[in-house]
Amino acid sequence: MSRTIEETVSIFYCNSAMSLCQLAMNLYSQGKYKEGATICKFVSSLCAKKPLKACVSESKLCYSAAVLYENGKVKEGAEYCNKARALCPRNFRVVGD
């Protein structure tokens, strides 16, 4: 079975996205919402590169969460963030410090 270049490199995007998501969650837990949102916007661009429908949906939710966090809508941002993380095919749990 042959894999496309997108499928081959998507694991690197995914691993980077997961590490950066953990960093953003730590920033959110410290009340640094704008800093975390900047990272989440980048994470959403990484998730969009994986050729899976769930990852594209996750990417959109992650970006929306970042915008909400930036605008001080923390509760709503957290809801979108949780939905995005629930869609993640790797389905991991991130907890801030």
C-alpha cells in the first residue's frame, strides 16, 4: 500500500500540534488567554493539514476557540476547545498546570 506525501508528513504536524496544544492549555490555565490563542490558531493550521475529515472539523473548532479566548469569552472558548479535542483522532487529554 502506498501512502501520499500528505499522509506521511501528517504525523509530524499532528505531534507538533499536540505539543503546542499542551502549551496553550497551560497558558490558558494561567489566565494568559491571548498568548494561548495565538498558539491555538497555529495549531488549527497544523490540524487542517491532516487528510482526515475529523481533523478538518477539529481545526475549525480550535480556531473558533482561539478567537473566543482572544475576545475574553473564556467559557465559550473552553467549550469549543473541548469539542475540538474530542474530535482528535489521537484523542488525548491535556490538562494545564
